[in-house]
Amino acid sequence: MRVEPTAGSFKVMIPCELCGREFQFGPHRYAGRKVVSWNIMICETCDQMNHDGLDPHRHPELMRRLQAERVALRRLPGGFIAIPAFGH
């Protein structure tokens, strides 16, 4: 997390744990969300682009961490992983 000063204010920048890019997460703009059950932050672009599931082969470190933490994953057709909805 990084706080970036702006004209008369500031913005909080958070790295997306899927793509690595930073996104604004307050104040006034929230360009991503927390996936609570996975304990990660993702940008709205990754959230929208993976609406039909996350390819586990593209995110091996995340998959290893989720498996180590024994997080229940919901598999979709084609082997993709469902990203939990808001609040989950």
C-alpha cells in the first residue's frame, strides 16, 4: 500500500494480487475490492476480466497459498476457479 499526495488531498494505492498493477482504493474512488475469503485485493479490471473464472495455471503462487491455507475453491467447467463474490 502506498499513499500518494494529490492537490489538497491524497489517494491510497494498492497492488492487485493478480496482475500486480496498482489501483486506487480510497478516498472517493475504489477501483478494486477485497476478496475476503482469499484475503487478497484485486483491481476491477482483473475482477471483470475473470468473471468466468480464474485460470489457476496463470496464478501458481496464489493457488499454492490458497491450498496451504486450506481455502475451499469452487471449480468451474474447464478447470477455472470461481472468484468469490463481494463479501465472501
